[in-house]
Amino acid sequence: MNDPIQQLAQDLDEFAQARDWQQFHSPKNLASALTVEASELLEHFQWLTEEQSRHLDADKRQAVAFEMADVLLYLVQLSSALNIDLMDAARRKMVINAQRYPAEQSRGNSKKHSEF
């Protein structure tokens, strides 16, 4: 297995099997857990200025890294549960985004594609 995402999915599946957790890993539950972890990630930035959010101290940076890892782990488990090739979906979505947000129209602004 060469794909690191597929290897991570397999490792996560083995981790869950060893603990008999598959029974809890429905797509609904995994999506819910993903949302909770994304909120925990956001909590680290709550009340920070833009500048502060760009310059985290080492402890905060490590805490953020672990929350990001939690988000990734649940996302990979969800993609596995739904048999979705996450890398393929991401690549296809980037093509769609490139069409929605042409560089010449999007450069330097944050408008949504429907506002062009």
C-alpha cells in the first residue's frame, strides 16, 4: 500500500477493531465527531487577533497540531466508512474550484463565486 491516506485508514481500522469500536463508527457518528474536533480546533483561535493567530507559541502550536490531527483522523475514518477516495475527491474539487474562481477574477478578493 503506497498511498499514505489509505495506509492511515487501514491503521485506524485496526486501531478501532482492537477496541471493538467499529460499532460506534457509523458515518453519522464520524461526521459528528469530526465537527466536534473542528470546533475544538477553532477554540484555540477564539479571541485571538489575526496577527496572534499567525504567531502561536510552541505550546499552542502543538495543541493546534493535535486538534488538526484529530480532524484528519475522523475525516479519514469517514471517507473509509463511505468508501470515498479522499484524494481523488479533493483533486476533483480543486478542478471545480478553479472553474468557479478563475485567477483573473478572484485574485485579491474574497467574494464568493456567485458574486462575480
